[in-house]
Amino acid sequence: MRTAFKIQSRFAKFVEQAKLPIDATEIPTVMIPVRSGTRAIEEDSFPFEEISDIAEMESWRKEINRPLSHIHKWWAQRLGTVFRAIVLGALSPKGSDLHRLFYSRVKIQNAIIFDPFMGSGTTLTEAVKLGARAIGRDINPVSYFLVKNALAIHDKKAVLREFHSIEQDISSQVLNFYKTKLSTGESVPVLYYFWVKLVQCPSCTKDVDLFSSYVFAQHAYAKKHPEARAVCPKCGEINSVRFDASEAICCGCGDSFNPTRGVARGQKAQCPHCSHEFQIAKSVKANGKIPGHRLYAKLVLMPNGKKEYLAANSFDHSLYEEAERILSTRQDAYPVVPISEGYNTNQAMGYNYRYWHEFFNSRQLLCLSMLSERIKSIKEPALRDLFLCLFSGALEFNNMFASYKGEGTGAVRHMFSHHILKPERTPLEANLWGTYKSSGSFSTMFESRILRALDYAERPFELSVTEENGKKSSGKVFGLSDGIGYELASSFCDFKNGKRAYISCGNSGRTDLETESVDAIITDPPFFDNVHYSQLADFFHVWQTHVLKKNGCGKEETTRSAAEVQNSDADVFTERLGEVWKECHRVLKNDGLLVFTYHHSRADGWRSVLQALMGARFRIVSAHPVKAEMSVATPKQQAKEPINLDIIISCRKSGIIEGRQCDDSLCDAAFAIAKNQIERLCKSKRKLSRNDAKVIVMAQILQKLSSHQSVDEAIEWLDGRENQIENMINVLYSPYM
């Protein structure tokens, strides 16, 4: 058993007996001075298997295990466990026992770490926990706003007082719009309203409900809990059925129907009135308007504390009409900002959405306007910004692109579960303020996001992994880091005076950092052809600027920038990434490391990275595979060959590495290292896809190529070896298929 797990095992018996988290406060502090020379992350012995095991545990509940970087939505949030290991490896000398250091109270002395693509702030959080000073920069103001709130000093008592004050001022007003009356006349709260999109049949012009199934509520583990709810297509009554039933008799009208077969099938629908089959998207676009919605059901909280599905009644429709009326009388109630065309916005625009506020219904807009106005009135800027961050996060769950996940799990499926702006045919409207049995509400997210983040900032922890009878479990190790919360520097000059962290919003190809002022650059750059962050971040940004007006970062109505690195054109992406790497080369000390995580399934994704690095005069010195992001992400689960690994790529300035010629022996050298890394991962019982094998191989090839003296010749060699590389991947992967 290696050292890190020996440290953990000292506490294991106590934890098992007392059922308490591990507290490592008595472990001595290890001081790590930053010295020149080879670093631990450059060595082949870097423990990526063990780091992957810990990261795997974190990945299942990132928002719980690293809550500080999850107080607000961001995309491609990397794992804190991995970046803790990267920081340690990038600043510890060769021969360091990274197993021991991972579970030690480490203080990295006088080190400055810079992240030019700070995203949700993972690098910065892990750096300051290890005693380093941190600089972060991102071109997107939503990222800046998130990280500013995460790293700032917050008085927990003041935060709690302000929440209770908000609750006292407006919760009853909001909750008045989320109630219903039972047949007995008794008023009860509504947890969720169920809506269905309507599209006009192009033949008979009647409205068609876009149900793909009339089963609208079932358990997440349906085979174990088969009872579900279905709406009768004839009378609208709510029926209890099996989740997979092919026939049901309505308890209201006695009509027979197939609960699992609605009128919508894939991209087409069949009109129930005239039997005409038509293309849904084409019909929506031809109509020229956003599809309408029909309220058909609700989930209520009964007086006895149980939940019950009921059909929408006249009270529900009247209450919604009242919300529409009041909203029409309010001035400047919500942001009115147009949506711009783009890779991740075109799907919504195809359904005729033209403004961001059109993602919400009238009740949502009314209640959001009441809540945002109350937050705007908070005088203390740090408090106001923190509650605006919470408000902005709640938008993700309270819009007409959200849907129902069902029983046995968090009820609300947020709008970005697919990483795109996908119009939802059966949207879910949640109770914005929420109840003790709500999901995705302002009040419940205050507890699950803000309070959890404040607790973590006060007392950070790491995860330990234990294995018993072949099953791995995790525990929390406290006491390895001091608390988090700083007065942030406003400039690099201000940072030089001793402040712990400095973040800024802008183009990382141009910074105010001094030349050779940074000990290590650690980051996770964007992909060029995947999720376009700015196009999605605008959804939040328009509300943040609406509340902050002139007080926020990013006064524009959009977070899109002509200078952002992410671009679907590979050449543009390469050029802009190269500009950031050139700036990194300038600010990095000559003996410092540039370390970043990366993976890609396409050859041009690797080509771009190599070209940008070599053009900025960096050479790769090591490449290690490691567990990547969230295990349960929807896009990953839907992929045929999902990529479950990132590659940790470490680089030095090219002047420190002697350039050498490239020949066909390069493949043999890359093959040997890739084979060893794949064997290590498989020995640790990590299942790999072919694309996982591919990223390992490509990283090793890029490492060898990056030491070539000519970027043009290196790229030419890479382009000419595509078949040879694919054969290498097949040979390496075939034993594990």
C-alpha cells in the first residue's frame, strides 16, 4: 500500500467506528520551495491511476465534493482532485512522493500560478488551498462573476441574515403564484406544473400536443418502481399506469389509450384530428411564432406532506392569467435582449425564439422580476453579488427549456443537460421559491449551493478512497488546507503588494502581468468545435447585467467576443490559442511549466494544439492520462465511444529543450509509452474506450513531434501518418475490446 493510502488508513478504523469524516489537522505541514529543475509531473512515475480513482469519486457529485467552483453553472468543469495533483506535480521537484503530498498539509512557498482560461476557477481554488498565490483570467464575464463570488470573503452570518430578510420580504408573494385549490376548497402549494408544446397542424390548422408519450412522470429506476402517471389524451385526467404499459383505461372518461405512444415520433408528428403526418420543426418555422404551451398537470404538496399528481383545473388557469396581467403592468421587469445566431443557439432560433426572455413563461418572468428587484436593493456589494449568483444559477432550472426527471432523483432536469439550447416539448415549470420538497428552487439552491460552498470555503476537504470486497468508497479528509476567502486584487500591481488572488475579465492574449513573473501556468483550454460557452453564457449574462447595470463586468448585452479562442474554424482557433500561449510564454519564468488538460476525438483538434504550442515556442515534456470530468454527463452517456480521459500535457519553453529531427522511429517511441500507460490504467481496473486509447496515443505522438525544430515539418509529418496512427491505436486497443 502506498504512502497516501497509509495516511488514510491511520484514520480508517476510527472513521468506521465513529462514522465521522477524517480530520488530518495533526499531519505536519510540508513546505515546498519553488526551485529550478525537473518537476514531479514530468516523470513517468506520475501516479495518474491513483489520481483517477480519487477523481472518479469526485466526478459523481462534483457539486458536493467541490462546491466552491459549482456555485453557478459553467461548462466543462474539470475535477479539483486532478488539478490538486497537477499543482503539486508542477511545483514539486522530481522524486517527490506525490501520494504522500496529496494527503499532506502542503504550503508551496512564494509560487504564483496563472490560469488564462479560468472557467469555474478550479485551478485557482486548488492553488490557493496548497498555499500558492493565484491569477485567473477569462474572456467571459459570467466566468469572472462566478470566480469572483467563489474566492471572495463572505460573512456566513450576514449571508444567512440577508437570505431570511429576502424570504420575509418576497417569499409569500412568489409562493402565491405557486398554489392550487383542491376539490375540498383547501389551498395547497404546487411543486411543479407540467406543460406541453403546441404546434399547428399544417393540414387542418388545429393545435397538436407534442407528446411523444402520455406517460409524463415515472421513477428513475422504473423497473424496480414501475408505477407511473399518464395523462389521458381525450379528457386530460391523470392516470396511474405502469411505465411500460401499452394500454390503459382512463379513470376519468373510460377511454382506452396507449400511454407510451403519443403523436410525436422523432422529428415528425401525426395530427390526432386529421391523421396528417408532418415535420415538426418545419411546421414550427413556417408558423413564424414560438410554439404555444398548454398546462395539463401539476404535482402538489398535500396537507399530510405527501405529493400527488393532479390535472390542471380552472383555478390553475386563472392564477396563470393573473400572473400575465400583473407582469404586463411592471416596468423594466426583465431583460429584453435579442439572441444572436450561433452553433449553440440556432436550434432554439429554429423554433422562432428571438429574445432571451422568451425562454420563460409569464409566471416565471413575474416571479423572477420580483426576486431580482429585491436582490438589486441589497446595498453591500459582496452580498448582492453572491445572491445574484444564486439567482442566476436558479435560472437554469426555472425556464421552459427545463424538463422532469421523475421520482427517485432531483426532479428538475436543467436546460443545459444536453449542452445545447434544445427546445423542450414537455417543459416543467418548477416552484421558483420552492418548498422543503422542491428541486431547483431559489431556497433549496441557497442551501445546496451557497451554504455548502461557504462551509467548504471555511473548511476544505479532500476525498480518500477505500476498497472493500471489490467495491470502492470515499471519505472526506479535512484539515489539509486553510480556509478560502480573500480580498481580491484589482490589478497585477495590486497583486504584487501581497494579495493572494487576482482575477480579471478579458483577452488572455494580452494581460497586465509582468514578463517572467509566473512560476507555473495551469489551465484547461476550450475546444474549438464543441460547446460554445459564450453563446450559452448569454442566457445568464443578460440577467446579471440587468440587475447590476453599470456595476458589473461586461457592460455589453452579449459575452461573445471577436477575441475569444473558441471558434468552429480550426485555423482561427489555432491562431487565437497560439496568441494566448505566446502571452503565457512571455509571463512564464524560464524554468516554469505550462500544464494543461486536453482531449479530442478528431485529428484536427490535436493538430491545432501542436501548431499553437510550437508556434508559441513551447515543447511538450510529458503527457499523462487521467480521469476526465463528470461520469454521468448526458453527452458522454450518449456517445458511441465516449472519452473518459483527459491528457495532462506539460510543456517547457523550447529554448530549454534541444530540438531534434523527426523520423519514423517516433511512432515506435510513442507506441511504447502509450502501451505502458494503457496497461497501467487497465491494471487499475479502469475501462477504456477506443477514443481513450486514441487520446493517449495522440498525446505521446505530439510530445515527440513538439521537439522537432520546424513546426511546418512536424505538422506535415502528422498529416501524413493518419493511417499509421490509426493502426497503432487498433493494435493497442484490441486486447481490451
